[in-house]
Amino acid sequence: METNKALVAALIFIILVVGANFVMYAIARGAGRSNQKSFLETLGQSLNASPKKKDESLKELRRKIQELEEGRKKDNKESD
């Protein structure tokens, strides 16, 4: 029973180490390919999500909500 627990713990540890190495490899590969000014800037950008993508998706969501609200107002006026 104790050997099973030890094997499971060792397997989890190995998976964590391999996963961390894969993430570091992906970050280093992306930093090496980019033409940014410095490695640290590239590393910071790779760790942070792009705020432009978030802003664009929020703008699109707001626009769709406004369209739906306008459509509902028109439906209410037509039914009166």
C-alpha cells in the first residue's frame, strides 16, 4: 500500500517537472523567434495575456448587447 502511494507521488512529481520544462521551452522558443528589443520584454509579453484581444472582444460584446436592446425596443414599440 505504501509503495503504491510512493509510486503515485513519484509519478505526479515527474509530470510536474516535465510540464514545467515544456512551458519554459515554449516561452524560450517564442522569445528566440521574436524580433522584440530584449528578452525580458518578450518574456513579460508571453506571460501576460494580450489586452488588445480582451478589449476587442469586450467592444464586440457591448455592440451586440446594444443591438439586441435596440431590437427589443423596436419590438415593444411595434406591439403597442
